[in-house]
Amino acid sequence: MKKFLLFICCGFAASTAFAQAPSFGIRGGVNFAKLSASDGNITATSNSTTTFAAGVFADFKFGSVSLQPALNYMGKGGEGDDGNGGVTKIKTYYLQVPVNVVYHIPATFGQVYFGAGPYVGYGLSGKVTSTGLNVNADVTFGDGPDDIKRTDFGLDGIAGFEFSNGFILGVNYDLGLSNVTNESSFSTKNRVFGVSVGFKF
């Protein structure tokens, strides 16, 4: 975490020294989140659950390339059969900081963009519900066997189209690299596909 924050600070310092004046924007949309669990031999993926995302970002441009840090409120999780004729849904919400290197291609009415970079997320809240088992409980973060780890990290990819007036249509994908549970026999990771709209000022 400390190394990641140092990387962000260095990025800001470099941007201030060499980039054009930064622009800022807002973005929000719908997430389709899954959980992927693996024991090293077999991997199983949950069905997707629908959540949302909202955030702000800065864009430090170096010609056709920019450094784009963001601060997002991200919904994650997954759902599946609870084994009792119902559905179990897990929804978790994170304060997430991605730092993407973004490439811009001029196009009619604006520009196409795509990029990637690391992210780190801090768990804020969550809910577990099961219709068949009559469960409705808050997610707990910690080191216990039934807890979810507070920190999630991985890789973030973004792409989309930015219109000349600043309006943005985009997609993103989060590939979680950290085990978000405290299980030692298998690893569970976040997978999130998102669709968003935004505006750059």
C-alpha cells in the first residue's frame, strides 16, 4: 500500500513538471461483478450481480498519452444458487484508486482512448443475502474465517470514446489479483466489467 501511494505521488510530481495543465472529470455507471474461486486445480466463477460505480479522475496529458489517476466508489461481488432453492448474493463496496496510462487516438467528433494500470481498493461495506436460506447480513471485514479482507488490488483496463464537448462513453474491466477471503485452501478474486458515462471539464 505504501509503495502504491508513493507511486501515485511520484506520478503527480512528474505530471506537474512535464505535462500540460491537467483536466478533471466525473464518471459513473453500472458494474456487472463476479467472484472467481480457485483451489489451484479447478476454477469456478459465480454468476454476475449488478452494482454501480461513481468517481472522479484527473488527466495529465503528455501528447497522445496521459496519466489518469482516479478515486472511485466501486461495487463488486457475485451471486449463485444457495443450495436451498434460492439465490445468494454478495455485494461489496470499495473506495478504489486506479492509476491508468491512457493512449488517445484522434477521431471524428472526439477521440478514442484505451489504457490500463494497477488499482488498490479499500473495503467500506457489503451485504450478503440468501432467499432460500433467509439470510440478510452485513459483510464484515477482517482476519476471521468468515470475514472479507479489507484490501483488494489488481489490474484495471479502460476504453471508450471522448466527444469534443467532453462527454465520455466508456467501459472498464477490473482483474482482481488478491484473495479477498481468509481461506487458505482456495483463493477468491474479484472480476468486474463496467459500463459508464462521464464528463471531462
